[in-house]
Amino acid sequence: MHFVLINTLIQSSRRIQHRLLGNLRPPSADAPLPRKDHTGFILTLLGITLGITVYLMS
């Protein structure tokens, strides 16, 4: 039982390590370009919406 538990932990840590190292590698030339991050745009819209809401409620 201990061997199975230890073996499972070792395999899962190898998978996690492989995923983390895979994310750090630069994309290959054939891979499509990653999508643009729109987080700042969405947070700006949320801030404007909250500002309008506060203005209308006062």
C-alpha cells in the first residue's frame, strides 16, 4: 500500500513538473500565436460601469 501511494505521488509530481516546464518553453514556429489578453480592457469597462452606477445612485 505504501509503495502504491509513493509511486502515485512521484508520477503526479513528474506530470506537474513536465507541465510547468512546458509552459516556460517558447512556442514553436509552427504553433499559432497566443490570443491577446483583454484583462485590462475588461477591468476598465468594469470600472466605468461602477463609476456610472455610483453616479446614478447618488
